Amino acid sequence: MILPMFQSNERVSQVTNEEKLAQVLQAIQGVGEVKVYFYYGDLEVAQDDNKLFSQYFRGTDQQKTTVTGILVVAQGASDIFMKNEIRTVISQMMQLPIHRIVIVPMENKEEQ
């Protein structure tokens, strides 16, 4: 646990992995505004009864969550080339198969 050396009125915000990925994608020319949502698959549960028993008393959890899918809503996703570029970047960065990445265009609120 990290304790702050001093207190300040500034709010220290922790950036989530979704926000980090969104920032990276927004840096790509033509992508525009981006919102990213991760889907976490089922938890892997340890089958060893001794481990489960010891986890109960230690209060620790050996379960792991992994990202099994990603939804990206991006302004530039209406362009098929940009959509494929976003999908390729995410697939390589997150080590996910392309079929696990869904990319949809962001609604243009100016048209309403």
C-alpha cells in the first residue's frame, strides 16, 4: 500500500485500463473520440480444496479475471479502413483474437 507523503486539495485520479486504451486509440489520426468497455470472462476458480480452505482464513483470493472481449465506440469507426485499423491495434495490444473485438461508430450528436 502506498501512502501519500503529503495531502493536497488536488484529487488524485487513477486511470483505468479502459481509459488508457481509449487515450491510445484517440491518438491515432482519424479515430476521434473513443469509449472503451472491457468484458471480463468467467472467473477461474482453484479446484484444490486445501487452497480454498487457506484462502478462506487468509482472506485472499486466487481468482483471476481476464479480458475476453472489448467493445469500442469511436467517432471514426464509420470508415471501414479506420475500423480495421482500430481492431488490428487492439488485437495486437491486448493479445485478443479479432472476433473478440467489437467496434461501432459513435452517434453524431450534432445531427440531432
